[in-house]
Amino acid sequence: MITAKITDSSVKVWDEEDAEEVHSEKYYGKLMDDGRLELSFSEAFHLFERDEIEIEDESGEGLEREEVFQKFCDIDEEFDQKYTVYSDLRERGYIVKSGFKFGSHFRVYPRGVNPYAEGEKRDRQHTKYLVHAVPENHTMSFQEMSRAARLAQNVRATMLWGVVDSENDVTYYEVERTTL
């Protein structure tokens, strides 16, 4: 079993072989220069729920599902809806990475691609969707929605809002910029 530890804002796999396996074969996390793997809370919880990793706290104590979930929710108040959308996309076969630099929660690659492929930029796979997870009662300004759609268009992606309802079902809404 692969072991990971919770830190302040992520979960880390310290064993280099385990880190390489999770990163290269399953496309989870960010491989750091020192060989460790840094997982987002959504990535770590998804692997945890699939019994592919165990998660320990800072002292090395193994944690149960509810303990991990509560810790992640305590650190990230949006974790519940972010994880619901993340898990839904992963279970549909998409490769899901952080969308932070694009102002969204996730960037999503098509099924079956290698997001780490080397080569000319034009030959590599590109993000298909930018996805932002929100609860069903979320409100936003037109400016916020416009910014998101415009940024997605600039990186040749489609902007999706993953709306999580009270039953933890996800509905995706596409927001597109239209010019006249």
C-alpha cells in the first residue's frame, strides 16, 4: 500500500518509486524535483477512496475516511463540492489536474491522453475543459462568468461550471463567450 502524509495544503508521497507509479501511470499529482509527489486534496481523497493509498497525519498515524474528509474540509471550505466534481470527472475517465493558474478549480484533459507528453507544443495534448465547482445555490457576477469564459477561450478550452446539488449529483453548464 502506498503511504501519503497530510501537510498544510497538500498530501505528499515521499517514496520515490511510489511517487513515480502514481504520477506516471495514473496521472495524479505533481512530481517534485526531489522525487516526492505532491497531491491535491481531491487527488489524494480519490486515491484513498479507491484503496490505492493510505493517508497519515503529520505524526504518522493512519487516518480513517471520515477523519481525512473532515481534515480536508477544515483546511479547504470548498473541498466537498470540489471533490464531488473531481471524482465525477475521474470516474468518467478524464484526466483532471489543477486549474489554479487558469482561475478555475480544474483543467481537464480528454480520455486516454498523456498530459505529460514531451515534444512541440502544437503536438501535445491540450486542456479540453476548465471546470469550476460550485454548490447549487452559488451566485456570481456577470463579470466573474465573463472572465472565466474569456480565459477558457484564450487557452482553447471550454469553460464548465460543475454545479453540485444537495444530493451530491453534478450538472455541468457550459459558459461560452459570444461576439456579434
